[in-house]
Amino acid sequence: MEAEGIGVGPWRGPWPDDPRYDPELLAHGDRRNVVDRYRYWRVEAIVAELDARRHALHVAIENWQHDLNIGSIVRTANAFNAAAVHVVGRRRWNRRGAMVTDRYLSIEHHETVGDLAAWARARRLPIVAVDNLPGAVPVQRAELPAACVLLFGQEGPGLTPEALAAADLRVEIPQFGSTRSINAAAAAAIAMHEWVRRHAGAAPG
């Protein structure tokens, strides 16, 4: 449920003559968690505008244990306008952390890592496994492809052997404290931002 203090109230003045605007939102206000340029827009209009400038970045996460991080990863993927999020394994995932941002991007499902790998190969998209493992390249030094799939594992066990075998590149997020790993959603946000920093350019005004 949206907080009452977020967003804008009913539209003041003559209504805009633009099919992107939603009459219900114009009449009652727009309390959604969207940037100001999309205030009062229909969901379909927002998605169409985002689709026109999607990045060539795909994000995938294994979901064998109903990982609660998936919702947060979806929310971050929306913030960076990723092409899609791919859920590997269990179809159902906890959507609460997504904060309804799953309405604004494509969520694809793959039964197995092999299915994801076949999908990526058919589109010539290299798979970049993100996990702190021996031999992984620090993400800030890695040659992140301009079009790729960033693949993340479960909270705790990390990526499965099948996922690591399917990867074209392994990268890690350097750490300097005592913990062995950071939260999967945090790792995904860091890796996505590193890709965006290199390949996305400036955000729209």
C-alpha cells in the first residue's frame, strides 16, 4: 500500500489531452513510487516508454529456496531499466520487496540453469556469474560486456555448480571486513551499478 504522503494529489486545472494519462489518477492523485515525469501516467504508458530505452543488461537469480532477495533485486533492476529479470528454478517468489516495480519490466522464468544458458546463447548474451569465489575477477576490473546476463545465487550458498559451469565470466565484489559475503540484493545492486556506470550514460531528466 502506498503511503499517503508520497506523490501528488488530484490534478489541478484543465486535464491534459494526452492518452498516456490515467483519468483515475488525475481525479484522485498519484501516490505510486514513480519518478515525477511519470506522474498520472497509465502503467502501460510507462512500460512503453521504458521499453523504448531498455538497457542491454539482463539480471538472473537462482530461486531454489524461495529467496527473499528476489523482490529487492527486481526493484533495483527496474531502477536501472534492465531489459528483464530472469528467475531460475522455483516460479513463485516473494514480490513484497519489489514494491510493485515488477509491473514495469519483464520477469522471465527458466526451470533450470541449462534453460537460462540456452536462452542466453540463442541471443549471444554472455553470462556473468557474480560470486566471491577463487579465480573471480574483481568487478571493478572485469571486462563487463555491454550486453550480458548478470547471474546471482541464493543467499548463503551462492551460485550452484551448474550456474558456475554455465558462466562465461566470474566476477566478485571485493570486501574488506570480517563477513564472508554480503547480502545477495546488495551484491546485485553493486554489480548492476557498475554495469550502468560503464555502459548506460546519463539518466534521463
